Amino acid sequence: MGKKERFYADIMALNPGVTGSCNLVVVTLPNLSMPKIQFVVDCGLFQEKSEEILNNSFPFNPENLDFCLITHNHVDHIGRLPLLVKKGFRGKIYTSEPTSKLISLALWDCHKILKGSSKRKHKCDYLLYQSADLEQALTQVTSCNYGEEIQINDYVNVTFLKNGHLVGAALIYVKISYPGYQDINILFTGDYKGSNLFLDVDPIPENLKKIPLTVVQESTYGYMQTEEMKPCFEENVVEHIQNGGTVIVPVFSLGRSQEILYKLKLMQNAGKLSNSIPIFFDGKLAQQYTSLYVRGDLGIKEEMKDFLPENVTFVDRASRSSVLANTESKIILTTSGMGSYGPAQTYIANYISQPGILIQFTGYTAEGTLGARLKNTPFGEQVMIGGSEKIKLAQVEYTTEYSAHAKADEILEFLKQFSCLKLVLVNHGEENVKCQFAKRIIEEINPKDVEILGNQYFYRINPYGLIKAMPTKFK
Ligand SMILES: [Zn+2]
Ligand SMILES: [Zn+2]
């Protein structure tokens, strides 16, 4: 083997699709007597019904991992951390400073949901992991400041860079070095968006734009252009409220809740929504996150700390029945965003068979969730909600206008910044989207190589880009 081939990293993704994000990286150092360095980037829960089976195990031994990097606080990127710990992982879990403050809330909420659904499905307490594993995982979380190069060991340095996808989200730049060799540089985008209403997102550092680089690039909306998004939220809500109706808005706890609250404030300020229309906000986790936003703990822009609309009431389990009994025109913001869990399911079950109701989804609804089931149920037909049959008589609408993912055009602009792009590994997208988008990257950016990341192949890279693809042989 030539010198170039003695220092390399093998990369694969455990996730064939969008959820269950986890990239395994195995680094071989030129001195073969030294152990390999192994780490994962993200460790998420599979949420698509067809992939749930993948939650139970890892195709590698977690005891052998040296460390873990977390891009952001979404369950499909962090939800299996306690399982990783249960299976023997004792290394550090590096994440951005805001994420280190948020992660405990998200993991405990996820634990509660898993517990509830295992009771329903198995009529017992079969769980992926126990609370003790979760508590142990939290002790391993290590906070990193944005923009600071962190030395993880003698060979690996990482830098967390701000990312507009979510409060606390990061692009993670990993530099792997060995004396006498060029560095292997990998940038993991996690889920990516270039801007965020609540945050100042810094541009990519100049030095990163000039070095030979491999980018592990998410591609969730790689099939869509920004201009194709058709905003309809405001119009739908205004129309329904003017007709004296009630509007249910399922929202994600972190990011989307706060953005929609701010949107309602803007609508009030512009006179499109009367301050006399009550706004109810139900969801414990969403309320906890909102309090952190208000306190400005998470690096929120000063001018965005005052984002709550007038006439908003925080609802809890005890006061929920009075909201359900309330017959006046109102707006109810509720979690979860896909409708399947939490109070959203209760509100949807209560209102789905009433005409004059608008249920306005504000984000992605994964296959198997209540949001997706409602989409596939024609008006007037039956739909199962929480074990009982309901007839769909409410108007159900969807919008992608609040999507926290870059669309194809924005991703291509992002990639164009890197003048020495060796390899793009297309990640985090449905299979056909990843293929389609890989073609566009070749046509419009033309890096040295483009490959589709998944659980079938390891891609071996060195400082100069791709060496070869090897079947993972995990299954
Ligand atoms: Zn995400
Ligand atoms: Zn994701």
C-alpha cells in the first residue's frame, strides 16, 4: 500500500432514510499497532413505522466507540443515546452549549412517549432502555462553544459551527490528523438551514472553504426548490377565524412552537388577527422550551425575546377540559407536531368530526403518524384515532412554509462555497430523493466524487477524497 492508503476513515449511515440518524466513522491510523478510532455522529430514534425494528440494536459494539458527536436536539438525532449507553458506551457525548441545556428535556420526554407506546403495544413495560441509562447518558454530555476548536484526542479535533435548523444545532467540522500526513477533513451538516428567525447564524469560516473536504450532506428536501413553497398558514387561519371557527395547530415543541407564536403576534400587530381571539398553548415540553426562549438562555437574538402574542394562555392537563368545552372561536397550538402524541391527539380526536374546524399542520408528518393518516383519509371517511373510529369532517391542511431544512437550491449554494470539495456523501433523505439530488450535485457542483450514504456501504476516504466503497456486511 502506498502512503496515501495507510491513513483513512470509513463512513456509513445507520439510517437508510430520514429518521434514526447515526453516522459511524472508523479511522485507521498509519501506525497499524495503534487501535482504530471509532465514533458516531448523532444517535437518533427511527420514527417511520417500517423502520421501527431498527431501533432495537446497533450493528457495531458501542463499547468500542471512543466518543459521540451530536448535531442537534431532535429525537431522530438523539433518541437512542440512552440505548448506546445501556450497550456499554462510556465516552463523552459532545454537543453545542445550547443543546447541552436542552437535551435532558428532550430525552426525558422521549422516554415518556416510548414508555406509553410500549404499554399500549406490548401491554407491559418492555423498553429500549431504563431511566438509569438515560441518567448515565446525561452525565456523559459535554458542552462545546460554537467556533471553538475542541481537541478530543491526539488525532481528532472538532469545531461546532452555528446552523439555522434549530436552536443549538451545529454543523460539525471534524479534522483528523497524523504527523507527516495531510489532514482528513469531514463536515457533517446534521439537518441544515442557513438562517433562523431567532438566531444569528455566522457564515462558514474562510479556512474551511479552502481545504480538501468531504461533506456529509442532508438532503431531506433535495427534490424541492425554495420558490415552490406555497405559504398558506396565515390565509387559512384568518379565513377560519373570520368565519367564527376554531383552529388547531399541531406544532413541534422546539422551534416550531415559538415560531408560530411569533407569527400569531405578527398577525395581531398587522390587524389580521384580533387580540380578542384567545390563543391556547398546550404541551408541557413546548412550554418549558418557550420559557427558555423567553429567558434568552439559548443564544436567542435580543430583539426576538419578546415573541409571545397577546391573549395566550398556557394550558396543562388540569385546564385542558375547559378548553375542550369552550365553544367560542379560538386558536389551539398543541404538541406533538405530527399529531400522534401528547395533547394534539386529544384535540384532534375531539374536533375531527366537527365541521367548521381547521386542523393546520405546520411541518413534516412521517409515515404512520396521525398527521399522515389524516392526509390519506378523504373527507367524510373514517379514521382511527387513539383506538376509536372517527369521521373526518374537519378541514385538514398542511404547509411546508416553516420547514427548517434547506431546499435543493439552498443546499447547492451552500456546497458551492467549498472550493476544494473532494466528496459529497448524500445523507438523510428518502432513497429516491438522495439519488435525484446526487445527480444535481454532480451536474451543478461537480466535486471529485458524489456517493449516496446508507447502511449498505462503508465509504473509505483519505485526505484526498474517496478511495472505495465496501459492503457493510452488517446484515
Ligand atoms: Zn432536525
Ligand atoms: Zn433529521
